[in-house]
Amino acid sequence: MLSSVLKSVWNTKQGKWLVEPVAMKDLDVGIAAALEKAASEHKMVKDPYDGCLAALTVAYQFAETVFIFPITPTTPLGEGADQWAAAGKVNAFGVVPKVQQMQSEGGAAASVHGSLVVGALSTTFTASQGLLLMIPNLYKIAGELLPCVIHVAARSLAGQALSIFGDHSDIMAVRQTGVALLSSHSVQESLDLALASHIATHLCSVPFIHFFDGFRTSHEISKIEALTEEHMKVVVELLADDIDAFRRKALNPNHPSLRGTAQSGDIYFQNLEAANKFHMAVPDAVRTAMQWVEKLTGRSYDLFEYYGNQEATDIVVVMGSGATVLEELIDHYGPEKKVGMVKIHLFRPWSARHFLACVPSTVRRIAVLDRCKETGLGEPLFMDVCATLQACQMGNNIRVIGGRYGLASKDFTTGQAHAVFENLAKEDPQHPFTVGIKDDVTHLSLDYTELDTVAEGTMQSLLFGFGSDGTVGANKNAIKLIAKQTDLYAQGYFAYDALKAGGITCSNLRFGPKPIKGSYEIMTGCAYVAIHKKEYLRAFPVDIMLGALQDGGIFVLNSPWTDAESLRENMPLAFRQRIVQGGFKFYNIDAGEVARRAGMGRLINNIMQTVFWHLSKVMDASTAISLFKKEMEKTYRAKGPEVVRKNLDAVDMAL
């Protein structure tokens, strides 16, 4: 089988590239047959997952020891592993992994290193400052060529201020350690490429960090095709020889070996260079692992993937969830617009040859997007692209500019992506640039206007809640219910402020008959907006609260203003005017009073969720509410029949 680096959304004709496409190596016939057999015998399950659960599903199966320390936004991985182990869940080896919380991330990394040198498969999960604390042990694990995968929900670093939100600052801070860096761009990829990284690390003996965007991917709920435990067991069986080879290298008094030596200039340099062949083998190992994944799932991946017109003159290079946003925009443009993008999966070690094989020979301008900030000539990805093109003869005819986006989970939308293409096409483009902010200090930012680019038939809903009022939990249940009970694709993203409990929450829900690509908050084309706290009408401008609602959309307010007169007296004029101008269908419910009558105190989440089922028409309301009640019975069963009864009463009283 000869498949190549070549990847394009419109395969209208064979493209020409800066270098010849790099053919995949043929997969071993026996391995291919075993994987195809597993795929036919064990069907994948369509279920709602978030990025953390997707990565954990794989990591747990390949680990014998798991060392954890909680840090946002990676905490769900450690918590999930601990809960599964406590419940006696076995891994692909048929044993329950040993899960141990340590005193810090540094201790977790040191314990992983210690486990690996005695031949136990081990993993940990971290982000941000936690990853920085692991740097000394990352050098040791990589230097000793110990196969291992650490899963990271990438997050900003604390510099001028701390931020719990996501970007690539922490990943860029460890790119020099010698570990391979593999990037996932979506929830589905967080599952598939987690598996690819665990396969590849055993094929090449180089440790991996598998990372995905903190919050935007780690906490986004999406309907995916999930692999089963049976699939994992087959993979482990096929890796048996490689795992045995790893165990034979373990420290053991029965076959002693020398480790941790102190070397001088006479041999240190040579020994460091001797590892070159292992790192040079990583790209092929990752591509082979991706072939394994393709045999199991039917989904193909590569180190770099091109998406767009094969005669593009302008392309964007990007890594992480921003790639899905650009995909949606390119789909919106249509096949005639000569633009494209290169998505990066394997960031380290960087393979110049594979990158160049993804760049059409017609390209004249490239914009490189980095989700981090560094001082100097430019950010890391920009520098990699420039250095790669410098070594290519045709690179002399290509202009490269760089920009920053999405720091600390700053939303990156298709409108912003469009501004990047518009800037790139200018005779004198802004370089460097920022997008997504208004830079009135150094004036580097690009102006942009939001676009409505979601796939036709997609319904979008925004629900503004109050941290700890249960709104986010109820909306997560709604996403899962729709994903499981209908054929619709579903996506849920939940934006918080750093206060969490007590702060504003915004639930972004999308449902539709077509795959939902764009990982960004809803800015336009929203059919349903609910404001669960009346104080928000005066705390926030009308453009923030209702700016995304389309003409004729549904606006639901929770307030005690249950008649026209009280609404006129209490609702700000700007909101009343916007309701009339937009022709909104306005509904008001005193959910607080319903909760009190049902004995629920101030918990309004299930009441407002019932209103959502009734008005949104995402699925048949009576069916949805019936299923919703059954889920509530499961959710609250452990709290006793009285709590279950009160919640069911609240649902009935809501309508």
C-alpha cells in the first residue's frame, strides 16, 4: 500500500509540492491483518467524550503505574484514573494500575522515571508550571530512551500573571528536552493520537508528550467514535515484543547494567550524538503508529496534513484546536479560493522533508500562527517554518509572516482566521501580528468581523449561568443525552471565569446533522439564548448577552418579573429595544420560585434545562424530558429518594 503525505479536502487533481511526497512504509502484513480483524469484530461506540476522557481512555490501558498531582486543566485525567483504579478497572494487561498521588508534579515525574528504569510502564498528566517542574526528569527519561507517554492539556505559564487557561506556552518550554511532541486538534484526535503516541514510543524508544489545548479541547464535549478495551488489548498483544525489549533493559540485579554515569568531554559529546538514530526514526515510527490507528478506525492521520486548494497561493500553518477553525473557514470559502492550511501533529522532532511535502509549489505567502509569545525574532513555530524554507530552493520565492493568537484561551474564530488570510494577501502585510485582541499599545493587532460559517442545519444555543448553580452540569447532561439518543452531531463548550464558583458561566451548545468542526464560542447565528441570572442584564452590555442571537430567535430569562409591567420597570431599555428589533420570541420564568416550591432551594439547573427541552425543539420535547428524568434518577439515586423526588417535581412544575 502506498499512501503519501498528500492530503487535501478537494482531490480534483494531483497537486505539485515543494518536495516529492514521502510515501508511507508498508505495514507488516500480519499486524495489518490483526488490526483489521479487531476492527471488524469489535465495533467502535459513538459516545460523548471530552478531551481529557479521550486521552485517559488510552493512557489507562497502557499504564501499570500512574503518578498524579492535580493541576488545571489536566486534573480530570488524574481523578479519572484514580476512580477507575479504586473501582478495580483493569488495563489492557489484565491488571489494575497502581495510581499514586505525589507531593508535587516534580515528584510525579521522578516516580515515572523510577518506574520506567525498573521496567514498569508508567504515565502522568500535567500542565503549565507542573510541566516545568518535570523538566529535569524529562531530560533523564529522554536521554535514557525510556518509552513513555505523558499527556498534557496545554496551558499558559505564570509570568506577568497566572492564568489557568490554555495555550502552548508550557509545551514550547519543554521542546528542547528531547521528548517527542505530538499534537491533537480535537476530541476525536485526542483519543486516536493518544493511541498513536503509545504505539510510537515503543516502536522508537523515544518518550512522548501527547498534548491538546487546555479547556478548548480538554473540556469540550463532542460526539466521537470511541475505541473499546478489546481494541487496546489487540494493540498491546501486537506490541508484546517491543514491550518485552523495554523490560529487558530494566535495572535488575540478575543482569546488572550501568546507569547514571558522570562523563567528561572525552565521551559525553559522542554518546549524545549516538542517540541521533533514535530521534531520526521518530517520524517513521509515528507514521507507522498512525497506520495502526487507521486500520482500527478508518481515520487517517499524518505528521503534517494539507487542507485546501491544491493550487493555493496563500496558506496558514497552525497547530492545535485552531486548525479546526481554519478548516471550517476553508469549507465556507469553497473550492475556488486559492487558500489552504498545513496542520501540524508531530512538532518535535521537526521533520522538514515531511513539512515541505505538504506545501503546494504554487504557494507564495505563508502565515504561521503560534499560540504562545516569545521575545526575539519570532515564536517557535514561525522560526521552524522559516528555517525549513531556507533549506529549500523554492523557499526563496515564499514570504513568511508570523502572528500570535489564542493566548490564555482567548477565543479564535473564523472571523479572526479570515483576517489572517486578508492580511497575508496584502502587498505589505502586518508582521508580526496579533489577532483576537485590540492592541492600542504596539498596534500589532488585525481588525476582524465575526462570520457565520457553521455547517448548514447546525443549531446553536447559549446559556448564561452562575458558577455552582448547576447550569453547566445540566447542559453537559443535555449534550450527552442528545449525542446518545439521536443521530445528531453534538458539541458543548463551557466557558468560566477564573472564579469558577460564583462567577459567570457560558454554555455553548451546538447540534446538527453534519460534523461540527469549529472549536470556538458562539458569536453569530444563535437560535436560543437563556440568561439564568437577572443581574446579568445590568452587569453586561446587551451586545455581549444577545449579540449572537439571530433574528426571530428564542430568548429565555429567569427573573421574578412575571408580568409586562414589572418587566418594563426592571428590564434595561437596551434589552427591550433589542427584543423588538430582532423579533425575538421572549419567555420569562421565575425559576427561583419554582425551585423553592419544589424544595430545591436555589438550584434552578434542571428547571431551566426543562425549559430548554420544551422550547429548543432539538429533539421531541416529551421524549427528551422523559429521558432527562431517567438520567436524573440515576444521577441523584445515591442522595436518596427524597432528593430524586424533589428534582422530578421541579421538572414537572417548570412547564
